[in-house]
Amino acid sequence: MEITTGRPVTMAPHGMVTSPHSIASAAGVDVLRAGGSAIDAAISTAAVLGVVYPHMTGVGGDAFWLIHDGGGSVNLF
């Protein structure tokens, strides 16, 4: 069985979101364009993936994040 999800990367002028589905990526970019943080965009992207890509992901799935904030600190979650 082949599943085609379309273009998985959507970019904004000052940010980027990537996911297995272009609709989820676009949702994350919309959050960035509205002034949200990278964390806000990641949560939005994960929520949409739970709807459009449920066979491969879910909101309760695992995540490993390396976050570099504007102040120069790096956090690993």
C-alpha cells in the first residue's frame, strides 16, 4: 500500500516547519506567522498530524526536542 501525503515542507520567511504531511506543516507555519513560538507551532503541527496522519503519529507520541532560544541557551527535552 502506498500513501502519498503531498509536499511535506512548508516555509515562511523567518521560520520553517517540517512534518510528514503538508497540511500539518502549513498549520505550524500559520502559528509562526501569527506570532506564535516554535513550541506553539510544534504543538499545532502535532495536533493536526493526529488528524491527517493518525496511522503514524498521535498527540500522545514521543518527542525529542533540542531548543535553542534567542538568549543563547540550549534545552533538550
